[in-house]
Amino acid sequence: MALPNGVWGKILRVDLSNETSTLIEPGEEVYKTYLGGEALGMYYLFNEGIASPDVDPFDPENMLQYLVGPTNGVGPNNRTTSVTKSPYGFAAVSLCGGQHAKQLKLAGLDGIQIVGKASDPVWLEVVDQEVEFRDASDIWGTQIEHAETYMKNRVQADNESYDENLLVEDDMTDRWAELQPPKEDQTIGAKRYAATLVIGPGSENKVWYGATMTEGARAHGRHGCGGIAGSKNLKGIAVRGTMGHPLADRSGYLNTVRSIQNAESGSYWWRQYGTPGISPATSNWEGGYPVWNWKYSAWNDPFATKAYAGSFMDDASWVKKQTCPGCNLTCLSTVQISSDDEMMDGILTDMPDWEAMGMVGGMLGYIYPQEGKFEGLTPADPYPGDQEDLVEALNKLQYTTWKHDANALDFIEGGATIGCVMQLYSDGVITMDDMPGIDEEPYFGNVHAVDQLMNLLIQGPDQENEFGAAMAKGTWETAKYFADEKGNENVPADASYDTIMDYAQTGKRYGQPAHGVRSGRDKDALEYVTQYRPIIHTGGATPQAQNTTSLVNSMVYCSFAQGFWGIEGMKNLVNSATGWSLQEADLRQVGERAWNMGRIFNLYSQEIENPKEEWDTKDMFPAHWWEPSPTGPVEGRAAYEGDSSALFDEALPDYWSKRGWSEDKGVPTQSKLDELGLTDLVGDIASDLR
């Protein structure tokens, strides 16, 4: 069966255990119902039995999926969606930009599904619906850029032949080489068109928040799909396609693409800086900045935010701009660190996005390091630094971002984990004796301690060092490790189990992103509490906003481009690509299906019987939400005025009711499942949960 419009009707399913592959053909009704990406991936987690609590996340049976939608390929703002069962047990859905989505569609595929486990490390070469299993022993243990170059250098379509993969100075015009000569041991790009998804040492060692990466800095970052790849001995996937992107109404499709790109071209601010263009001063006013493990959410001196302003980063380290296929927003920049510190100097990475600025910048104290002229000061004090201090704070941020990317780790969860350790140490709850494997004191701002902590956690949860193993499982497990050890002679007797757990800035056991809730000016706490993908910041706090986000993730395109598409743009692109006649209500139901499946998955997979006590409870979210903010324009403010019952006993049940879920447990009702056409897929499971 072939669907020659928009979707190919084929998903490549690979079994690593026996090195076989099959082209799965979902059928047109499945595509109309789920489109692709998030919703389609959730459908397969149930359809193939992966949602069952009997399937351990690291079981070979677990399915790792990389999926696209009908508008990927020639369309704008291309992304790929990864969907699997997270190492944490809940549904893992994560998006990634770059060239991979385009190449996947051009290869005649709507996705790749991986099951089984290879006996030895492998990588997959996929060219036009055909897959070859390649030995990855030469690149197992290497960081991602080396692995990407290795794989790209070995993949090409039948009509391609280049002797060398990389462009060098000899390929440049004389004038270009004079203006911007490459530095020693650097190249300026790639000749070959294959796109890769790879993992680094952290994911190979099954770090629970391992990522899959592409183009050095783009990540399927959240929820641990990289760790699942590592458990399967899968180093990466290289895809090259030459089959095109078939469209039902080519002219109509391209006209819509052109209108979206024209609108994007006028967004000068976004095109210049991307998310670093978000004013740090504005975020300081909102109380949305993670500072010192969320002990603070704003600085009293707004000058302190200057180091992470997009314009400052641009002037200090900019190298070149990058973009995803079909996108005029060009939000990613390559940067290079210039520092007297040999560990950091010369590192090429990306300009940190907003989440990195917060979670491995402010979170780890690089702006107010507990050393030198800053020693004894807090974010409540005037900023005493100068230009050199600001640049060094930026260098530390960029290095830590690179360290996470190079080893394929989610820097949101990584930053939350290290921030937890730093505050425990700074508050005297733990000492150096409690942290075997490091000799640098992990006070806030010490980038060398961060480097050592990362070297330890990269070794994964199976290492002999129990401290390192706990960090490899994330923030919640790290705090739990120290809480369980509270009787140790090095831990003060007044640091109770619950007090130590309060150092974990997590929602449903996963790190809180770089947006605060105490002030009410940035995020509503209800948004974090209701997400079925713990604990994302882009989902919205209302059912309609959340459904729209999951629709975008099922089409699949970049959430930052939503404002340029609108629901009309979505409808026009899908229908002109496929020849269907889907209406706005049809599209919104795609996102709603994803949400209902996600909610059922999390309760079923984790065997949660009483969500209000086990999952949707105050204890599963940061304690600081209910404490008055100590600094900045939001001083004295707390989420829901410090009244957690207003959130969990009033706002949450009201939200469940609006969703058509039971008010006692938040389980989709039978009538809601009938409305969405999900009864055959999840009806029995939902009935048992109720």
C-alpha cells in the first residue's frame, strides 16, 4: 500500500536483535487519525503493548521511535519527534530540529521504529527505504561530533560520489578565506547530505536523561530517549533520501510555505538571537530565572543578567548562523569560547538557548560564583563584577552546554541534578567525603567541579560509585540518595529526609525547566502540574493550548513557529500535502488524542492507583513554589499565594473536568474516549484505571 501524498505510508521497523527490518504500513485512516510524530508514536506504544507495566524501559522490547508528519520534507520548520517509554517509566516525547526530518521524508519514510538489542554496538545506514547494519565499535565511546562525521563520511545515495566529506580552506574563495580563515583542525562544513542522529558516552552508559543529538547541538533532549538507544547498543542512525516529498497540490502547498517564510523573514529580533534574545531583564522582572538551584528566581541588581543577553553573547563569541530546513528564523548560532582557562578555551558549541542559560547558567551560579570578589555575596547584593567577569560567566555557561551536548545529555535535567548537589554542599548538608570521585569543591560557580561531576555521572547508573550512579538517574534520585544516607556522620542530624528531598527541583521526578511559577508572571503552576510529559514548559495551561502543542508535535514542526503558521496554515499545509479535507476540529482532535493517550500511559505504565496521592500531589513538585521569593521585583510572591490546596484541590479537578476526565483520578471518561475514537485502543485500560 502506498499513500503518494504527503505521507509515504511506510515506517521502517528495525529489530536489532536479529538485524532484520520490515516496512510497516499503518493505513490511511491511522494517518488521518494521528498524522505522525507525537500522536502516532503514542498510538504505537499502546498498539504494540509497550505501555504495559510489564515492559521495563530498558527491555529490548521497548520501542524507540523517530517520527515525522505529512508536512516534513519540503515544508518549513522541520523537526523529528522521538517517542518511547522513558527510563523513568512515563511517556517520553521529545522534538529535535536539524536536517534529519527532511532526509527521513526524502528517504520514503514516515519514521523509524527500533526494537530489540544488538549483541555489539551498531549504527544504521538508511538510504531510500533500505537499511544496512554497520559496526559501531570504532565510534562507541566517542563524543557526538566525531561519531556524526564518521557516519556521514560513509553514507551516500547511488548518484553521489565525493572523495572527501569535509570542506576545508582550499574549497573557499580567496576573498572568503582571507576574511574568515578556518582555525587549525577546523572545517567549514560537509559535502554530503546524510543526516544523523547519534548518542554520546552518557547515553551509551544509559544515563536516564540521555539524549539523541544531531548537528552537534540539536537534541531530542527530554526524558531519556538517548539512554534507551544506549540500552539497545545503537550508536546512531544516518539517513539519506532522494525520493522527494510527494504533494497532492504542489502549487497550493508551496504558496502556503512561501507565506509562512515571508512572515518569518520579518521577525528580525528572533532571526538575530533566537531564544537568547528574550530579555534577561524581563525574565528577572517575571521571577522566572533559576538562580542557585531555584533558591532565588531573580537578582536584585538587573545588571547581573547582562552576561546572558543575546547581544552580549553575540559580541563575545559569535561564529556563524545556522537554520533548520525551510526555516527563515535562523535561531541557532555557532559560538567559540575564548578564555584563559585551558579547559574551556577554543571550544566550539552553540549559542546557549534560554533553557541552557537558566539551567546550566543561573542554576549553577556562574553569574554570582562563590569565589573571589563574589565570595560571601548572594543574588540579593549589588553585582560587583566587570566585563571580564561577565565574559567568564558566559564562557562557563557555554562550556557546560557543550559538555552536555557532546556526551548526549539533557542539560535541563543535568543542570537540575548538579544544582541540587551544589546547594546541598553550600548549605553544609553534605561534605566532600559524601562525594567520592571528585576533588573540586562543588560550590556555586565552580565550573571545574561541574566538569568532574559530569565526568562521574556520564559513567551511568550501573557504575560502582553509588554517588555517580545516583546522579546518572537524575535530580530526584540524587536527592533520595543523600536522604537515604542522612544517618551518615557527615550529614547534620537536623537535615531530615523530607528536608533533603526538598533540594530536588523536580516535577513528577524530572527537572523543572527554566521558567518560574512563584510570581505568576512567568508560568502558572497548573501548567507544570497538568503536563503528561513531565515537566515541560511549552505545553500551555489550558486544554486547548495543550492540544495545539501536541498537534504541532504530530505534524511535526517547531513550536517557535506556531505564531507564523496559525491553525489555517496547519490546515492548508496538511490538506494540500495529502489531498485530504481535514477541518480545524479534526486537527485539534489529533492533539487531544495524544493528551488522552499520554495521561492513560503514565498511570497504566507506572501502576498508579491513586493519582492524587502518588502522581498529582504537592509532594511531587518543588517545595520552593510555596515559599516567598526572596529577591527581585517579585520579592515576597509565591505560587497561588502559598496555598497549595488552591492548586491541587480546586484548579486541578476543575481542569480534569474541562478535559472530560474523572474528577477523582483524572482518567479519561468512556464518553471522551468514544468521542476521540480511542475506545478500541485504550478503553479497557482506562476502565481498569477508573
